[in-house]
Amino acid sequence: MKNIKKIPLIFSILSILTFFTPANAEIKVVASIKPIHSLASYLMDGIAKPDLIVDGYASPHGFAMKPSHAKMLQNADLIFWVGEDLESFLEKPLSSIAKKAEKIELMETKGLQVLKFRERNIFDEHDHDDHGHDDHGKKEDDHDDHGHDDHGKKEDDHDHDDHGKKEDDHDHDDHGKKEDDHDHDDHGKKEDDHDHDHDDHGKKEDDHDDHGHDDHDGHAHGEFDPHIWLDPINAKAMLNEMAEHLIENDPKNEAKYKSNLAKALQEIDKLTIDVMTDLSNSVSSIVFHDAYQYFEERFNVKVLGAFTVNTDVMPGAEQLAEIREIIEHDKVACVFSEPQFNPDIINAVAKDMKIKTGVLDPLGATLDPGKDLYFNLIRNMSASFKGC
């Protein structure tokens, strides 16, 4: 009789264990920065909450991971990050710690509209107006005599692209990287002995390095600007990509992911229309560092330059002189700081030149993490530019 009584108890234990098997466990998702975390949170609303690595006022440039972040990566099923050009601190941990997780580098998202880094802290007008753009969302104007290929780069043997890099008659792939006999890595960097050395932004370090970026400008070594989320159309592409991987890893919640995706896409369409309306008459401004060209291109915002191309090094006397000249010549209305960086230099220049100051927050440092953060971030940025 004692043995018979034990049987129901054994079945009860087995039932409990079965319920908590991995097949029924909650999916564990990690996002690198707040804007990406926000998009993941929207898709996962009502299912689970993703973890966030770069929180609060921290910046991904030079970020130092804690043991708690390592534990997140170790336990993750799915990790969303922009890529090595933004979160270089994640490169090694993703390979050494996050061994069981699927890692999604959003710079590789299908349909993403990408822009190359700008060479200098003073942006030439033709960066916005004169050059055609490729299938990655760059502008296509009426200057047909400057013929461009599918990726917005000139097609003759002597012309240069938007960043002053020589383009020859070799074919290019979808991201504008050469496909000739000189092999390249994923970021369009030449790997043979015949090219110029490049710095962390993939820009030339030859005799013209006063126009480029140095080795400490906070990015890795790619050729494309990683601040992709500041164009809401890119956010839609990323949402589609993220939803696809969430469904693959958590198929039992497919219907919910698809429902959340549809709502998010609809809300981003409304956001884009609202911001376009708000910024239809934007004025000229100067920003702290060159992080906003996706927003500029999407909403036709007039940013003439940045105090620095290097978030770790404050602008020198020559850069400040150039900024002052631009402010005076182009009647710049506003200069913008960022929450993560000391605004003293910006405030001093603004006071001396008698112009307004504002704050732009591309990472959502001042916002609470969650599904609404991305939308608040874009609206706040619009309000800041409009406030000028």
C-alpha cells in the first residue's frame, strides 16, 4: 500500500518538471542600448521583458561591462546589438560568454538604409544637397551628370564618393564595398598592401588626416554610421528583423509577436508623419558630435557641423574656430549638447556668440527604458530642433 501511494506523488513531480522544461521556459532576450531595447520591448509586450546592457546615462563608447551584464549574455537565448562600430565593448563577450545565444547584428538588417561616416566635423552643403543616394535611402537628386551606381557612388574612374574616398571602376557589393581581387572584410576595409591605412571609422590616415577621424573616436573600424535607429524607417526594418528572430526562437508566441509588430509599424508611420510636419521649417544648428545624419536625412534637418568627431576628445582651437566661423557666416540659431557629455564648451561658445543652446539625446539617456522610449526619443529630438 505504501508503494501505491507513492505513484501519484511521482506523477505530480514529473508534471511539474515537464512544465518547467526549456520548451516552456520564458525566452531570454538581451538588447545592447536603450533604443534597441525599446523596439524589443514593444515586440515582446505581454510575453516577456528583455534585459538591457547600456542603461542610464551611460554611453556605448568605451562602456565597461559588469558581472551582471556578463550573466545576462551567458543566459541569453537572443541578443540584439547594432554592431562593432557602436558597441565595440561587446565583440569579445559575444564570442566568449554568449555561447548559446543567437546574436543579431542589426547593422546587417535587410532593407536597412545606411549612410557612410562623414570625414570632418564641418559638413559641406553637398553632403545634403548635391549627391545622389543609393538603395539604402540616400537622396537622389537631379544631378544626373554626376552618375551614380546603385549605391550612390560615382561611376567614372576619377570621381569620389560622399566621403572623399576614391572610387574606381571595380564592382561593389550591396554596401558599397569593393569586390575586386583585393578582398575586404565585412566593413569595406581593404586588406591588401595597396590601400591607405584607416582609422577606427575606416577613414584615411594619410597626409590628410586633419580631415579624418583618429583612433579614439569611440567607434570600431567600419565605414558606415551606426546610429541607424535615428531614422524611423530603419526602425521599421529592424522591427521586422527582430520579430523574425523572436518567432524563430519562441514560436509558441508567434501570434503575439506579429500583433505587436503590426501595432509598432503603424505607430512609427504616424510618428514619421508627425515629425515631418513639425520640422518642415527647421533652422540651421550645430551638434555636439556627428551622430544625427540619419535624422537629418529623413526629416531634412539643417545641421552644419559638430563640435567634435571624437566623443572622447574635446574639440581643439582649430575646430572651435571653424565652428565659430560657421555660426557667424550661416547665422546658426542653436548649438546642441548631449546628456552624456560635459556641455561647458558648448555653453561658452553659445554665450559668446549669443545663440540658443539645446539638448539632443540620441540614446534616450534621460528616458525610462521600455516600449515607449523609442517614440519619446524621436519626438523629443524633434521638439529640440523645433525649439530653435
